[in-house]
Amino acid sequence: MDIFTHAAAILMVLYVAGHPLLIPFGVLGAVIIDIDMAWFFIAREPSLYLLHHAGFSHSFFGATVLSAIAFVTTFVLSSAGWLPGTIPAGVLLPAFAATLAGAYLHLFLDWLAAPGLPLLYPLTEKRFGLAMTPMPLYFLVTLLSLASLGVIFLAGELTIGLAEWYLGIFAGILIVSAGMKWVVHRNVTGRSYYTLHPFQWIVIREENPSYTVVVYDMFRGVIREQRFEKFEGITHEEARRYDSPELRRHRYYSYVTTVEKVGSEIRFRDPVREEGLITYPPWYPAVTVNIAGGTGPVRYS
């Protein structure tokens, strides 16, 4: 979800729950998670790929660390008089809890919408996500959040009616999204992902020795089906010998990875992204390893 939705969601939840004084802390936790968008220049280093957007900061560990840093920084600046107001000692614990609530709600909403987040990092880099919010509904949520924040800004206040209206429509959009996801799951076996088309989904089914990728239209059924061999010209055991930050980064971003050996080159690629079936994330859809004269340098394609 976008940063406006994250801010609006925790704002409305805390207001409806009867904690308006904790709203600034909830919003702080909700938005600090996306600070990773400012680290893109660091994440260009292959070994630091988890610093990219939706990486380390979008794990429970990373969200907790960032929330704690943001809260302590806010408390210190407030105590020093560099921020308006002070944080009374009696509300420190509730304020920090609200900050964590904003951060964890951020993770929950992204888990619903995103194809995958490393929620359990550093225990594992495995990504988790429902990918159940088609892009038109995603944009509708963004519009809802912007409109609600705009009303609050123009009116100068938040009302219980607006908060309940926002949460009700938001919940309705999520229910519709979940229903669409369920229809796809019921008709096609595999992991499903939304696309830019409002009624078309990509479904990936892993088999031996290949992956089957299906384009499913909710009104026309299966409209395209492709099969990609996992290994061509190379065995699974031989492919496992090659490991590097570049390859680990490629696998992290990929939906599937196939390996093909042609002459002195071994190409690791994600055909789902390379062929434009799903365009996100756009980073490093393929890596080529030149093995002439031994294991050579890694090239990007």
C-alpha cells in the first residue's frame, strides 16, 4: 500500500478505538517503514539487496527496530525542545505501543497487497504475501485515503463518522479483492498474482521438471498457458554450485528461476518478469555467469 493509505489507516483505527492523542505516534510507525525508499543507492550493492524497498524494513524485526529508533529520536528531540510539545512520562509506553501498532498495521496491509515481504527476516529471506489487491482496487484505496486526508485537512478536524466511513469502504474493497482471489484459486491450481488488468491474474504452478504459468481471465477462463523448463543444458546439482550476492539477489526478487547453460554461459532468469507477465519488481530479472576458464565474472542482463 502507499504511504497515504498507511497513515490514514492507523489514524482512523486509533480514532475509532478512542485514542486520538496517540495518533501522531501511530502515524510515525506507519510511515517510518517506507524510509527504505531512500536507501536505493545503498541497495545497488549486490550483497545489500535486502535494504531495497520492501526488504529488511518490511520484516517484523526491521519494523520493530525502525519504530524504536523513530520513537526514541522523537522523544529526545521533544525533550530537548526541538519539537513542539513534550511526551509525558506516563504515556511513554502507550505511545511506543501506538508506534508499533502503526508499523505492524503497515506490514499487514502490505502483506495483503504485495507479492511478498521477508516478514521473518533474519530467520529466513522467504517472502510472504497474499497479492490479492488488483491494481484498480489498489488505486481506489489510494484515492479513498487521499480524499479522506484532504477532508480532514480542509475541515480541520476528524469526526467519528468520517473514520467509520473510511474503514467501512476500505474493508469493503478488501472483501471484494479477497473474493476475486478466491474465484481464481477455485478455478486454477497454483500461486496467483494480480496484474494491471482488473480481471486477469497470473497463476504459477510448480511441477517437475518445469513451471507452468497461466494467464486467467475471470470472465473467459484460461487465455494463455506457458511451460518453462527449470534446467536446460545443466543439472540441478551443477546449478547449485553457483552462488553469489548477484544470484541471491536475483532469486529474492523472482517468482521462479530457470537455469540454462549455453556454451560457457549459464543464465539464471525469471521468465515471469522477463516476458512481462508480471512487471513488479523490475530489478534484476536475469543474471548471466560466464564460466570460460572457470567461474568468471557475473554479468547482468
